[in-house]
Amino acid sequence: MGLDLSAKSESRSGFLKALRQWGWPARVPSTSRFLNPYVICFIVIAVVVILAVTIALLVYFLAFDQKSYFYHSSFQILNVNYSNQLNSPATQEYRSLSERIESVVTKTFKESNLRNQFIRAHVAKLRPDGSDVIADVIMKFRFTRSSNGASMKSRIESVSRQMLNNFGNLEINPSPEITSLTVQDAANIFTKECGAGPDLMTLSEERIIGGIKAEEGDWPWQVSLQRNNFHICGGTLISNTWILTAAHCFRSSSNPRQWTVNFGLSTTVPALRMRVRSIVIHDNYEPITRENDIALMQLERGVTFTRNIHTVCLPVASQNIPPGSTAYVTGWGSLEYGGNTVTELQQVQVRIISNNVCNAPASYNGAILPGMLCAGLPGGGADACQGDSGGPLVQEDSRRLWFLVGIVSWGFQCGLPDKPGVYTRVTAYRDWINQRTGI
């Protein structure tokens, strides 16, 4: 059967014309089976970005999101006899043995497969074990948060066993025990050690002291001595019951019931306030020459040490304080001569100046006595001032322990060239402190 194609074509043409007349489109579009190229490009980019961010986060949390971990180890030293010279971190014997142990621990871990995780080691204490010596060492590591605790401890113990070959002629017990510590456990150990600053409390790799205003915990031994709730002088915590300060602070009153001791950064909002049981002024204090300008305050009860309140180290009488070495003086004194005291603790870096230089005619012309110590800058500008009296002048040793080397005593005005601050030299009064306090 044949088809009349021409008739069909005409019929279709007429139908399309009719649709156009009624407003219908001549061609009804069909749905495309393919997306717009721009949409495809956008989707691909979005997927790539999401994957990249996901991978980056995984890499960060698995490899870079690290946490500090502390460990304790006790090394028994079999061929060193414990003596009184190892009682204090101020002695050369204590410092030498501790530095040697710290050096061996550091060298061993830095040469091991934990070189990237090991941060620092510190001998927290040397103690007797019969006639032998026990060294309590705190070690800090940084591991990723996802690390397994048992695995970390096992790796540290494995390296510690290799350490025994590095002690040279020190004979060490071959089984040092490793125990994990919480951050608070580590802090509690360091608060019992004198002179621990914030960098030692955290075993950080370096300390930066910037600006004038002190931060919480920077100088945990600094106290404000107040009479009738008004700041008079600074002082330094040297034990849980004793404060070291200047004798001239008590010219107006030495009645302990009139005094309180404030701890913390602020003189007006103290972290802790303590009453005073007794005040001990040096018997030979001379107000005119300022000789023997030193005194002690005994607290009514013992203070509990915390991260932000604990003692500074006292030097041994023979400790060397070389001219030109760096020291820090802290206090609430005025920022300029004749100004008002401040309420927030301040700090300033100074340099030790020899007594010979300080006694030059252009300086103090012979007024500096052997029991005194000068510190400042040759051109002036860095000094203690009114209200800082009795406060600490401290230095950091090679093990990052802080030692009290001076007590703010006197000076001509504040911060003038050739007129540095004058301090009571603590090493000259080490025996006097020991006789009065047993420290």
C-alpha cells in the first residue's frame, strides 16, 4: 500500500501553523541528556576542594596536632657518694652533675628515632640513696594526639636503655624506670624546686621576656609587703615561711601585726594574702651608710606552693656574679623618680656593674661597700625606683634556675647615667640568712 507523503507534509505544516496561531511554540524542546559544561566544571572543582580540605585536616590531626607529654625517670648513680654539696642546686657540684645527666639524656634522644619528639630534660632533684645518688629526671616529648600511650612509653624505655652506654665513667643502675606524668604532676614537681620560672615549669625550649609589665607566673617568688593594706616594699619568698627583704623598709614600723604579705601580680587584688609572725632586722644595719640593709619576715603559717607562688633559689656564699652579666629587677615601684607606685608588677633587665666601676668619682665615689652590688645600664634608663625597695634582683643560671643575687636597697634618684641601682649583695649574707632561718 502506498503513502501520500505530500499530503502528510501539508497536513503537518498546517498543524504547526495552527499551533503558532494559538501561541504554542513551533518546537517543544526535549530534555538534554548532558549537563551544561560549566555546571560540570563547578562540581568537579567543588569535589576536589572538599577532598583537599579533608586530606589536609587528616594530615594535620594525624601528623601536626601534637600534645606535650611528660615522663619521669630515676637514675641511680652507683659510683658518686652523696654529700652536702648535692643538697643545693646552687653548688657547683650539684650543677655539674645535673648538667652532665641532662646532656646525656638529651644527646641520647636526639640521636634516636625520637629525635623529633624529644623536647627537653631536666634534673628536678638529686637525693641520697644510702651513700649513692638518685637523680630524678623529668623529660618532655611532643607526640600526636592520636598516639598510643603504651606505645610511646615503650619507645622511650627502649631508647633509655641505650642511654646507659653514654654516661662515661658514671656507673648507672641498668634499669631506669619510666613513668608517665600529667602536666599537673610535672608542675607539682617543679613548684617544689627553687627558682623554677615559667619556661622550666613547662620545659619549653626558650624563654622570652618582653616589655615592662610582668605576666602571671613570671616571677612567682615576688611579694608585696604592705602596712595597713598599703604597699610599702617588695620582698622575695625563700621558703614556705620566710620572706627576704631590706631593713630600711621597717624604719617606720617593725611591728609584725601591722604588716601583711601579698602574693600575685597585683597589689590591690592579691592572689593570696598572709599575716606576719615576726620580723628580723640585721643587728648591724646602718641607715646612714646603708650597710647590712637586709631583713627577714616570717609568715604566720606556711604557704602552699603553686605554679604562680613558689621560691627563688638562694646562692651559695662563693657564687660568682660577673660584671656585665644580665639580671632582672621586679617590683611595683614608680616608673620615674618622684612618681607614684603602680598596682601591676613591673620588670626591667639590667647588667651587673663591678664595685670598682660603681665606686668611681663620677658614680658613687667610694660609697659602695663589699656587701653591696650595683646593677643598671651605663647610660641609665633601666633601674629600680621608689616602691621597689626590698624586692629581688635575680639571675638565671645555665640550667634555667633563678637565683636571688640582690635586694633593692638604694640609689641616687632613678635611671640616671653613672648612678645605677645599689642592692644588698645576697652572697655576703648567706651565713646570716642560714643562721636565722636554717635555709
